[in-house]
Amino acid sequence: FFPPHVASSRRTLIPSTSPTLVTTAFLLSLLAMSAAADDKYTCPTMPPASVGPDSEWYAKKPMVDGVFKFIGGERLPFAGEVTEITSPIIDAATGARAVIGKIPAFSEEDSIAAVKAAAAAWDRGQGPWPQMSLAERIGAVETLVANLTKIRTEIVDVLMWEICKNTGDAAKEFDRTMDFVRLTIAELRANPTLGTGFTKFTEVSGVACQVRRGPVGVMLGLAPFNYPLNEMYAMLIPALLMGNVAVLKLPAVGGLAHILTADAFAAALPPGVLNFITGSGKRTMPPIMESGLVDMIGFIGGTGAMDKLIKQHPEPHRLKVFAQLAGKNIGIVLGDADLEVAAEQCLLGSTAYNGQRCTAVKLMMVHESVYDAFLAKYVAKVNALKVGLPWEDKVNITPLPEPNKPAYLEELIADAVSKGATVANAEMGGGTRHGALFHPAVIAGVTKEMRIFQEEQFGPVLPVAKFSDLSEVYTALKESWNGQQSAIFTSNAAAAAPLIDALSSQVGRININMQCGRSPDQVPFSGRRSSAMGTMSITEALRAFSIETAVTYIAKDSTSVALGAELDKHSKFLAPLSAL
């Protein structure tokens, strides 16, 4: 049942088990699964992905001591409940998830202390950070980048162990994040008003006006596990550059990388400009929001949590919200598509980082005339993916960080199979569970009655549906809660145009003959419906975390004209562009 590369990866994952026993276990699980036609589908199971003392990587296992409170710009002692952070990779020496760090489980009081420290640093807009010139803040952030670069190796290693990004992807997350910071700074230097105009005093209808952008206040930042550094910094850095202060709720999974950055931030920013919160969101977030000290939210995650946060604020009318939420992006393969391109792009879109991306292609709808041919190409490509541990050479599929995710994915497959779908690559191990490691399962024959058609799986369960008429696609698009992206595969402009027109009022990005994705960072990343509130890109994020502030005077008043000509020599807010 396993091609050579798959069998090889199994031997790496479970070095104490022979290939013969592995194959036997898999056969027995298949037999058990089919013993009774009425039984609920269950995934074949194998020994979990593990690493033992005989591996060179075992000695490289990180141990991050995060038992401190990063509040007010310093590490403070913490004496409360402590949470062990584990990797989805099993420690063969203990038989349990490998322990890679410890962090504090904040109480309500700890959380309030963090937001009060941020509010003190903000000081109603009069704190040192919001009163700095833009040039000074840029300099501080550049120092931060230099500090973070010194601990790049430690951060990359933690990303590999805690969220199981392969070596290349973990390094890419750090490097892309630093590139994002540099590009954001370059944009501000070139265009401080971000397209608003009025960079100098300009007369309009008898009024002279100059515009700069100013901060909003205290930001609460929350980002998910899948891109813990990149997605948090895509909000945090623009917010800091514009003069805001922040409290970050670190993700329960993926937070260790942030713990490593505490000293870098402390050395670059004034006290209280950045503060960390760790522990249960259900315990820590309500008191923060109910305090009314939060002026804006930068949030990437699920819709339910976002709705709760907004409702908990005592004055939601003044709460500025920036949110990137869930996605159920559909890849639409028309009858005239280049199937090699379609299969390859759908593969990249659905399986990159195990499909754990909001931008992943999470449903494919294929015209019946090419359905079988597309499915064959797509399944072959999925089967060729290497399944293994993050540090293995050219590995594609790695263990899933969320402890309950494999069971959820199994539920989705069971529901689909019970309603007539099949696991198209079952004979090649599709749907096999190795503890947290989940072999990608291609689900063929998917219909709208199945949960996988509507729910965001956020993992390597890959649904393929068939359509005979485009009206079925239009109906699916109209009934979907998704408003993020879609991908169209066709070689005909006349065929693509009606879909583009329909999608133009339903999603934020329409991809033609390419996978869905967020990059490049200069391109607006927006969404509708339940997928976004606001647009993420270099320029748009800077706009989202700032407010246009105009300085005006009567254009014919000679005293004001003379004063205006001298202001940029004295005001940090109106500092000349040459100073940037």
C-alpha cells in the first residue's frame, strides 16, 4: 500500500517498528474499518510520530522558560499556575508529547495589570511613544529588527517543534516577517500620509491644510497558531509605527516564539509600549475588554471569538476593529482548464503547511467533463507528498499542532463517507492517523449535504465536488459564509468573466489559474461576509491602525501663514519628510 518514499518516512517516524509490522498494522486497521458495513468510518491508525534519544534532533529539543510576566517593559516574577507547552511530536522516551517549554497561566488580575501598563504608556496620547516623531519610532523598530535577527535560530527551532513547520517554512516565516517590517518602514518613509495628500500646507477653499496620521490608543492583538509571528507582526508593527501601544494575547499553541522576543522588545521600546498575556482566553480576555481600556483590536482567528470580544467592550462605538477571520475558499475547475496547472495549484493551495491556512483552497468544484481526469492528477500529486517530521528533508506534511484536530478531521471524513463520498487515496494511506500526523485524505464525491462542503477543516482533508452546470457553483458561492477568496481555473476569458463578475461582490481576491494566498504583502488582503473586517497589506494595515489628523488655518491670515511655515521645525508630529 505504500510507495517507497512513504514507507521510508514511516521508518523515520517510528524507528522501533519494522516496515513489515507497520504494513501489517495498516492492513489490520483497514480490515477492522470494513468489518461491518453499518459501522461508522474510522481512520486507520499507526504508532504516533515520535523522536527518541537516539536521534540527533532529540538533543536539539528546545526548553523555553517563559515563567515570567512581560508587563511594563520588564520581566516580572510569576508565582501562579504554570502551563507546560508540548510539541505534537511524541517523546519516545516518555510516550507522551514532548515538553518544550513553560508559560504562566495569567489570572484576571494579571491581565488587568498588563492592560493598565499599556494604558499608562499611552497616557491618553501623551506618553513618550505616541509623542515621539515618526522618525524616532522608525529608528526604534529598526533596532527591534536587529535584536530579533540575533535570535532567529532559536525562533525558527521553536516554530519547528511547537507548530511543526518544516525547516524551510519555519525559516521563511521569520524572514518574511522581517521583510514585512522593512517594507512597511520603506512605505512610511516614501508616503507618510499613505495617499491622503496634503503633505505640505495646501490651500483649499480658503483654508490651508496639512495632514499626518496619528495613533488610536491601546491595541489588543490576537493571532492564531499557524503563523504566530507573521500574522501578529502584520498588525503589531504598523500599529507601533503609528504610535499606538499594545497588549498581545499570545496563542495557546504557537506562543513560545513570542516568549523568546521579550528581551528584544524591552531593549527597543519604552516601558509599557508592549505587554504579553498568556493563558486561557476565556479567563483573561473578558476583564480586559470590560475595562474599557482597549481602543482597538487587531484580531486574526475565528468569528465566534471576535464577536464575543466586541460585545464585552462597554463602549463598542469607539472600538476600532481590524479582523481577518475564517475562510472556505473554493477552487473552481472549468471544463477547458489546463488540468496539470489546476491540479498543481490546487495541491499547493490545499496542502501547504498541512492546509492550516485561512487562505487554503478548502473545497474544489470540478466540471463533470474533466472531473475524473482532474481527480486522477490531483490524487497522484497528493500521494507523492512526503509525510514526516519537520526537520526531514523535503517533507511536506507534518504533525498537526492542535491536540483535537485529528479527531475533528476524522469526524468530517466519517460524515462524508456516510453520505456517499469516498476516500480516493485510501489505498495509499489517505486518512491514516499517526498520532498528530495525519496523512492527507482526498474526499471524492462531495456534495453540499456533507459537513466538509461547508465547514472550514483547517487541515489535510481535501474535498472534491463535481458540478454539471455553473448554476451549481453560483448557488454554492451565494450560500457560502466565505468572503475571502476563490480560484478559477480556465483557459477562456469569456468563461472566466461571468465568474469574476459574480465573485467581485462576494470575496476579496479572485485568483486565475493560481492558488489562493495572501502574498505578496503589497497586494490588498481583504474579505467580506464572515471572513474579514478591514484590509491587510502594508499600506492598508498602516491606515487601519491610525487616523488622519489635519492641521489647518485661514489661508489669508498672514500670522498663521508665517507660523505654518515654521511649524515643521518645532513639531514632532509635523516633522519634515527629509527627517524620515
